[in-house]
Amino acid sequence: MRDTTSKRRRTLLVAAVVAVLVTLSAVAAPLASARPAHEIPVAPATGDLSGPTTDGWEDVPAATVPLASAPSSVPNADQTSVERVHVQAARGDGQLHLRLQWHDATRDVATNETRAFADSVAVQFPVNTSSRPPIAMGGPTNRVNVWYWSGATGTEELLAGGAGSTTRFQNPSVNATAVHRGSGENATWTVVYTRDVGASGANRTTIADDGDVDVAFAVWNGSNSERAGRKSVSEWHYFPFGPGPEGPPYETVLWTVAGIAIVGVVAVTAFGVHRARGGMR
Amino acid sequence: MSSQNDQSQSEDTHINVADGVDHQVAMVMDLNKCIGCQTCTIACKSLWTEGGGREYMYWNNVETKPGEGYPRGWEDSGGGWESGEHKERKTGEIPSEEEYGRPWEFNHSEIMYEGSDEPLRPREGAEWGPNWDEDQGAGEYPNSYYFYLPRICNHCTHPSCVEACPRSALYKRAEDGIVLVDQDRCRGYRYCVEGCPYKKVYYNTVSKNSEKCIFCYPRLEGEGPDGETYAPACAEECPPQLRLVGFLDDEAGPIYKLVEEYEVALPLHPEFHTQPNVYYIPPYAPPQHTDEGETVDVERIPRQYLEELFGERVHDALDTIERERQRVRQGGESELMELLQHKNPAKQYRLEVFEDA
């Protein structure tokens, strides 16, 4: 008799655990898939995001953006070294903060030798966010606004309408601070860009609050003679600056229905098994 | 710029100037007259490259041949075109500071202010520099040989430096074909430095831009205080006056005759396919001697070496010079010998011939 009670309890427990696991996976699946591959999450800016290593960045989710050699006519364009950049974005108090991190074993910030090139990074936006420019520095009718940082020259805000057309803004709206930490395999550049969300001006990207804004990234490793078109670049990604970041509403409804169905099936099955065992006795 | 077709040739000449260029400045240097005094080098340096990140630069240099040259080993540093079709460029290398030669620190303060009696000398790191192998040359006594090779930017008809720049910061001036670097467009990528097979574009380590010989265009344009037109300083200041300056397509000028008619003025390393507009009268050395001092009928400077520098046409050029010399020796007249010897600056520098055109 004690034996039977114990078995029944165990069966119920197993059924309950299975039900919880199945329910969790059913609920978790839509949450995980809510971020499409090319989306870079934008968190509300809460803590201190003013520097590359300030505390606030610990609470900001990061996206890992894969990089590959840019197609370019410059010699050895396919010989680049940086394979990914980690990107964090936060918005608040009228500012957009971006933090980019990538592995680079050497800190190259001087260009005072004939063969010396500086580590650099760039963030590229369409000037007109309603259409997506050619990825390689935009096009003549579809220009890009670039936030460029170089270890040698600091921050520049650039306009480009195709390869070779890069032009400096006289009054940049973006600034960047950077730090290189660690050594060997753990050596990392961390660059933080900050721009006033409301900054305006001709050929300057408007940071929307009602939709997505495309963005792409480029990294140069100076010690590998990377400069100009010899660089590691991403595909176009986007910042979901609009409201409703959780994906279409029907997705949640469907997953909820599926979750309830799964729980029901598990419960009925457990009940059936329990009854079958009881009946055999 | 990368292609050249029949339309680019002027109607009244068969000279090939680059697409979009009206006239092409050119220079002929007679290597038989160069004494290696470096007056041209200093004239250029004091005018254009004294400081501000230009310390290591010699837009004009004079190197001993055979020799490593400046920068060291430049002839093997890549750049230029794969072929005369000018479609594919050869990759090149950026020379290091050591290959150019770093400015040396000397022990001036010890000697001048601290009473040291050691000889004046570089402190350390003096292991290479421009003209480190000056007058070394090649060959064995009594048949050793060397000659001097003055070099500036060749202001090529197919400049691979121009093609190498992803920003089109380098360009060939429409009026005279001078190759310049737009300092506002340049972002210091240095593809021009590695793309020039003659290594005549230099990176300014202070301005972070690339710079090069400008053929003294402000002098050509009469921008000096007296408003007069002058040839480039390297030419005007040359003690033996070995340089002719003018336009390649000036058919009445000596450059046209030497390059196109007599074909005795040759570009350096034509196999780089950039079509230089600086031409050289190849060196014509005395024949070899025996140990006893007897002259023998063997050329002192091996033809093969001259062919490496100036291409196959050097044979015909030297044969032509020899033939014309012989003609004069026998009492005849030779326009070529006159051209190579005349001392009239008005003929030597023909820079205003197209001004009314």
C-alpha cells in the first residue's frame, strides 16, 4: 500500500516536471527568437555609459556581429584579421551610446612611421534611413553617415557617397572614447560613441524613434596594414528604435495556444498512465 | 588614364600624351655629365623638403649605379603595371625608415659644448642611408665602374600611383601632365607609395599625407617674386647643366629630337610600364684596360647592366651616339652631338612654347 502511494507520487512528480519543462520551452522559444539575426538590441540608458568601461554597460545586452573582408580593389583586400565585433546600444537622456568591442592583440595608435597604420573602427548609417544604401560606403544618390574613430586621429564624422568619396564634417556631432585592455588572446579594444539623438544637419542621419535604422560596422587592424578598403566589415544590421520590439502580436498568441495544448496533452497522458497502472493492480 | 587610344594623340604629332592632358612636361638627363655633386638634391631639399615630417624625403636624389639606390632596393620593391595594357597593377611594398635612411643624431653637443675630443660622428644607428654605397659601383680594378643616376618623379604618362589611390587624391594636371597629390583629398593610405615602382611618392609622418616632386610647378608658372618662368630647381642649379626641360610634344625642342627622333634618351626601367617622362642619355664609359694600362675593345659598363636599367633600346641608343661621335671625329657635322653639347639655356629650357596656344 505504501509502495503504491509512493509510486503514484513519483509518477505525478515526473508528470509535473515534464509539464513545467515543456511549458517553459514553449514560452522561452518565442522570447529567444524575438531578436532576428540582424537586429542589434537597444536598451534604455540607465547607468553611467559615458566611458568604455563605465558600470552602466554591464546591463546593456550585446550583439555579436560577424565581420569579413570587404570587397575592394586595393591590394591584399582579402587579408584582414578581425572576425567579429560585439555591439551594445543604449538610448536615453537625449543621447545614443554605442559600445564596440573587438579582439586585437596589438594597440596601434601611431602613424609616425612609413609603415605604421592605426587601429580604427567605423559605424555606418544611411543618411536617408528610409532606404538601404550600397553597403560599401553608400552610393552617389544614397549616401552614408559614418562615425569613424582611429587610434591615431580620434573621432571623425564622415559623409560618403561611394568608395573614395569620404568627406569630413566640419562640425562633428559624435564623439568617441576608447581603451585597449589586456594582452595576447584577451587584448580588446573598447570604443564608446556618443551622439545627441536630436543632432541635425545636412547629410546627417536622423536617429528615429518610430522605426528601424540600418547600421553597419567596419574594423581595421593597423598592425596588419589595414586601411581604406582593406578592412573587416559587417552586413547591414539595424537598430529597432521604434516601439513594440517583441515581434508581431500573432506570434505570442500562437505560442500561448501551443503552450496550453502541450500542457493539456502532458496532463492527459500522465493521468492515463496513472490510471492504467492503477487498473493493472 | 589607364588606357590610351589613338584619339589621345594630338593631330599634328605622334607623341602619346595621357588622356585628358594637353601637353606633357619632360626632362632629359645626360648621365655622361653627372658628377654626383648633389647640388640638385640640396636645391630641391632646401626648397621643398627641409622639415615638418619631410626630413627623410629626397624628391630629387642622386644615387650610384650599380648600387642599392634610395630607398634601398627600390628597384625590387614592386609597383607599376603588369603589362603595357595598363589594366593590372603589380603589388608593391612601402619602404621602411631604415630603407630610406633615418636622420642621424650627431655628437655635436659633446664636441661643441662639453669639450669632447672625439671625432664628429653619428651617435648610433648609422647603418644605412642615402648614398651609403656612393662610388662603390662594381667590377674589378682596373675595370671597376660606376655612374651617377639622378632621380625625380617621372611624371609618368600611365602613373600607377594615380591608379593606386582609392580616393583619387593623385592626379595628372591637364595643362602639363605634372602628377600631384591633392593634400585635401589624401588620407595617408600610402597605396601610392607602394604603387610607384620608382618609390618617388613619400609619406609625411607629421602631416600624415603623401607628398612628391611637383616638378617645381610654381617656378614654371612664374610664381616667384620676379614673375619669371624658371625650370625646376634641380635643373637650374645643376653645375654641369645636364638636364633639358621642356615638353615632350614640343617638336621643335631638343627633348623631342632626343627622345623621338634620335631615340637616344630612354626611360628608366621601361618594364614598369608607367611610361616615364624623365629620360636619360645612357652613360658612355671609356673602354676597359689591361693590367698594363692598354686599352682593349671591351665596354667598361656591361651592356647587360644598362639593358636592365634602360631596356633593350639602350643598344641602339649607344650605337647611335657612337656613330655620331665618329662622324664628328671625322670632321663631319652632327645635330645630335650639338644637342648633347650646346650651352644655350634658352634652348635647354623651353617652358613657354605652348603659352599662347
